[in-house]
Amino acid sequence: MKPLFVSTANPFLDVMTNPKPRPMRPNRSLVAIPPALMLLLLLAASSCIRNRDYIYLQSPAEKAYWETSPLKSKSLRRAQQAIKAQDSAVFVPYMEPEEYLIQFNDILRVDIKSFDEKANQLFNAFTMQNMQMGGVMSQGGGDPYFMFGYTVSDSGYLDLPVLGKIKVAGMNVVQAQDAVQKEIDKYFTQAFVKLALGGIRFSVMGEVLRPGKYAVMQNRLTILEALATAGELKPEANRNRVQLIRQYPGGSRVVTLDLTDRRLLSSPYYFVRPNDVFYVAPLRVRELGSGVTAQQSMGTILTAISLLVNSILLYNTLRNF
């Protein structure tokens, strides 16, 4: 029913009496929230460090357990049973390590003993003097072998008193000892030579607590012992990709090692050689700037959500002002 005294010819009154419904525009702020929340949820799922990326020397059963989703209860129980069924005292045989060849700048310890008193006085006097200097240096935290050992020159020669220069680069320890023994037999009778490496020197870089260059006075050292010497790895270190730069007389070789895999124990690179360099790369969690643990990650996510909500409210307030 049309209202009284209203002319339908007047368009203004038609609009006032029969207004047309205005189409509703979607609220852009509400539309923008779900994708942002999805992005934050994905960030939360990938930000914290998983146990499978943190635990050393995992067996295949342990890897399968950590890769199983907690939501799959049956698969999780089967993985737990597989861990219980495996032998907890598995013997892993070592692979024969690579034979080390002497390089320039290596420090060798050379001991010469003889029934000839003159030979003993000559070599022992020089050695004892250097050992005393090396003892003072070791008390100050230095490397004692640097003082009473013999350094291989850049040209690959070992310079010994009386014997002179002897080519040792490219030889193993036994071959170098035989070379020195051959030279000393020219001057003395019944003289015996003992040659050995002056400890193991290696460097550790990247995500460790104490990066630097280290010297260990022993003949055998594993990669786990070397990293422990550097103060262990940081929580955000990538234990799946530890790079080993191994030096050879003619160049270097780069090898990627997985510390979370138990097969590392049977790797030919498990034992450290002199002049090895280890680089530990960081995980993506450090690049994203999120937390290491789930609690830290949730704090980061909640802060991001709060900033997003406050930005949306501020935008709506300024737009309607």
C-alpha cells in the first residue's frame, strides 16, 4: 500500500519511501585474519627444534619413532615396541681410518737413543733444552710440542741436528721414521729412532660454544671428542649437516656428516686427523628468529598475533575517523 499524499513521480520521495538495500561490503580486516593465522600456525609448527634433529647416534628404530606423528597412536606404539625389541648393546665395528700422510707445518716428535754416549749427549741435550722451554709454554696454556718438536718446512723437509734436512712430506709416520733411521745409521752405530706426530691439531667453527683451534696430546681422537673439546654444539646447531674439511698433501676434501645417525661410528671420517676443520651450520630456526623450544616458539607466535591484531584495530580506527 502506497503512502497518502505522495506522488510517485517524485524520485526523491520514492527513494525515501522505498529505499533499495545496499550491498554489504566484506570486512577486509576479517578476511585478512585467516591467512595470517594460517601462516603463524605453520611457523609455529616448523620453528621449534624436533627431537629427531637433536639426539645423537640414533638407530633406525629410534629415527622411525621420532618421525611418527603423536596423533597416530597405533604407529607410535609399534615404534615404541621396535625400540624395546632392539639390542641396547649393539657392537659397531670401526672402519679402518685413512692413513695419514705428513704435510708441511706438521710438528713431529723425534727421539733418538743410542749406546754411544756422544750421540746421546748431542741429541738429548738439544731435546731436553726444548722440553724445558715447552714445559714453561704448556704451563701458560700453549702447545709444548711447538717448542721441543720439529716442524716440517713448507718444502716438506725435516731439519734435524747433525743429520740435516730429510724429505718427509707425503710419507706416513713409519716411512718417515725409516728415512730418519737411514740417515742416522750413516753417523752412529746402534742408534734407534722413534718418530711420532706431536698430537692432533684441529679447528672447530660455527654453532659451538667455544669455536677455535685446538691441540690434543693423544694419538687417537673421534669427532665427538673433538666437538666436546669445543664445548659441545649449541641448541640451534644443525647436527644433520656437520661439514668436515680434511687436508691432504695435494688439496682438501669436504665431507658432510650426520651426527644423529648411528652409522657415523662406522664411517671412515669418525676419527679426527691432524689439520681437520669442522664447520657446524645453524638450523633455519635461527634465520626465522623463533624460539628453540615449543614454549619459546609459542611466545614468539603470541607476540606476532598480538601485533597483528593491534595493527588491524589501528587501521580500522584510522579509516573510520
